[in-house]
Amino acid sequence: MEQIKLEEFNHWWITNKVDEDLALQFKRDIYNIIEKRIENRFILALTGLRRVGKTTILYQLIQNLIEKKVEPTNILFFSFDDNKAEISDIINSYKDFQKKDFRKERVYIFFDEIQKCVNWENEIKKYYDLYPKIKFIISGSESLFIKKRMKETLAGRLFDFVLATFTFNEYLKFNGVNESEFKYETKIKPFLHSFIERGGFPESLSFKNDREFREYIKALVVDKIVYQDIPKLFKIQDPEFLKVLLELIATNPGAYIDYQSLSKQFDKDRRIIKNYISYLKEGFLINMLGNYRKGSIATLRKKKRAYPTDNSLIYLYTSNINSDFFGKMVETCIVNCLNATTFWKDNGEIDIIHKGIPIEVKYQEKINFGDFKNLREFMKKFNRHEGILVTKIDEKTIDFDEGSIKLIPVHKFLLEERYF
Ligand SMILES: Nc1ncnc2c1ncn2[C@@H]1O[C@H](COP(=O)(O)OP(=O)(O)OP(=O)(O)O)[C@@H](O)[C@H]1O
Ligand SMILES: [Mg+2]
């Protein structure tokens, strides 16, 4: 690797600070969690959807190290996005140019988009085991551990973080609303609507008009993942079909995924459908929820439900959002904010079961007695004494024979994690 190339990536070797356009001021909540672990030996891995702010966090961490008086040349950054290179070549070149002795000196090595480097996990393991003083911080836009053996290779050596789009809390802070002034009517309501409708990408509010915003999501998130990222990792014949499936899920958030009937509908092998859906998941474009079964793995065999990971993906494909559909977007938002993994369907149906607690989303003007039916059925069947109904405005607790149900307005639910 040429020296000039490494210097291009590491301007702080010369300027002693990270460019402010790269190490942006605003820190994500996860930043502090990662920063606390920067001095221990483990490899830190940061993954997540495109455009959520992963690279920015890497630069913020670098700036923070420099502020803590780490010698800037002891920090190496390299991005494999559009740059073909071998890990050993980069590390050896760096060692030679900067005359570093990894046995004596602590160095911090940041590799961005590392999944694009073939066999990266074995290379990293080699250096990790050889040089305890090297700290690796790696990042990728798809799940880095697609194959089980990748995680096994690095077992016991790794902390793994997944960054999503802004939480509602981050979204408000980013837009200058401080926690002390979280007043609903004046401060929160206007932002809640745009957050639900357009999702939580850091750049979501910076576009002049809808067309530009949709073009951004399409070009920099969807097309990039579907035409570049996924085909680089998996042998796929038909990237266009990934988009067809994504659009199907984005326009029907929470849809039951029936591989058999999708196979008929698109005249494609059932395994292809299954694989393509799993690729969308690996690219962090969708989440899949399984059917809740207490103490059993039967959930694996039942139909799953799929949601896009951010509401901007829904917005991209939907020009006319009526109030019913807006309710679906609220539901998607709640699913994503909890990182939900299970719903429940038997006779009745419940949107989310989270840590054993049933949660229904009813974003409507008025809550009716019938809206408690499924929650009560679940509570009775599984002997749980609490349930949650996420509402538009209603806020109270109602006691039933089965237990109590809390009605929580959506903005409060999104802002207060104390419910769990
Ligand atoms: N903390 C932040 N404060 C302000 N803006 C941010 C922040 N993080 C990200 N952004 C905005 O989002 C854009 C994408 O951020 P970044 O490049 O860090 O994301 P990424 O996850 O690395 O994306 P990609 O997967 O495409 O590489 C940035 O150009 C910036 O405008
Ligand atoms: Mg990046």
C-alpha cells in the first residue's frame, strides 16, 4: 500500500485533529457505550443500516482519542468501501511508514466496511492474537457475521454493536429540543409526526422537498444495498427481485411472510424467496418477528411477520398516507424502537410480545372496550398480569380480572424506556 493512500485516510497524522465535517458534534447514545470500551482488549464491531452514522462514530472515537492525548499516528483508519486491499498489506505498510512496534506501542486500528474484505475475520484474529496492544474497531454495513463460523472465529474476542436510525429521543435532541422542555403540544407533537412519517435517518430533515428525500433513501440506502452490498456478499441472480420483496414488505408493514404463496405469486422457488428475504435482513432493511410460544421452539416453524427497519423505507414507496396506514407506521416504529422479536397469533393476535409483556398499538382517536380483548386473552392464557396499549393520546391504567393494562401515548412510549 502506498504511503500517500494511507495518509489520505489519516489526515490527523498531519493536522493533529479529525476534520470537523467528519467527527460531527452530535453524539449518538451508543457512542458513550462504545467509547467506554475503547481501552479494553476486545475488538469492537459496529454494524447497521447504510447512512445511519457508523463512519461518523468511528471518526468521533478517533477525535476523542486524540483529545485524550493519544499520539495521532498511533491511530490508523482505512475504509474498504470502494478500496480493494489486503488487511496484512495495510497493517504492514502502516507499521513501516510510521515505524510502529506493535509489541511495545498501543495502536488503534479502525477498519470501515470490513465485510468487503474477503477472509477478514481470520486476518483480524491473527493480529489480535499476535499483538495484544492493537485495538481493533471494525464496522460494516451488513451483518458482519452472516456465517456462523465468522463469529466462532472471533469468539470471546469481540463486542458487537448494532446502530439503528435515530431513536425519537435522539431525534428530538438532534433537532434542538432539550429534555427539560419535552412539552407535548409545542415541542414534541410537530416532530412526532415527521419522525413517524419519514423515519429517523440523521439526514431525514435536511431535504428541501419530498422528492429529494425519497431520491436520497432510494439511491443511498436501498439501491446501494440491493445493487452493491448484497450482490458482493451473496451470489444473487436478480437484485431487482430484492427490491420487489422490499417494496412488498414496506407497503405492508407487519405482513405475514408465507414462502409458499410468495413462491406461487412470483413463480420462483421457495428457497429463493427465503434466501432473498434473509439477505434483506442481513442488509438491515427488514426485521422479522416470530410467533410467541412460551418455552417452546415451535415459533421457528410458524409464519413470521416482516417490518422495514425504518419508516423512511415505507415513505419511499407510499405517496398517500391515510390515517389507517399512519397507524401501521406507528406500529412499525414501536416494533423497531423495542427491537421486537416476537408477536402472538392464536385465535387473537398481538403486535408485540416483549420480555413476556403483550403490547398492542392502537393509534386511534378513541379506545374501545373491544380493544383490550386480545391483550386480556393473552394475559389469561399465559398468566401475565400486565399488558400495554400504545395509544394516540389516552393515558391511564385499567384493571381487569386478568391484571392491569397501561395505556401509554406513543410519544411517551418512545421516549421512556422505563416501561421495561
Ligand atoms: N452524529 C451525527 N450528527 C449529525 N449528522 C450525522 C451524524 N451521524 C451521521 N450523520 C449524517 O448522516 C450521514 C451518514 O453518516 P455516516 O456516513 O456516518 O453513516 P454510515 O452509517 O457510515 O453510512 P454508510 O453505510 O453509507 O457508510 C452523514 O453524512 C451525516 O450527514
Ligand atoms: Mg460509512
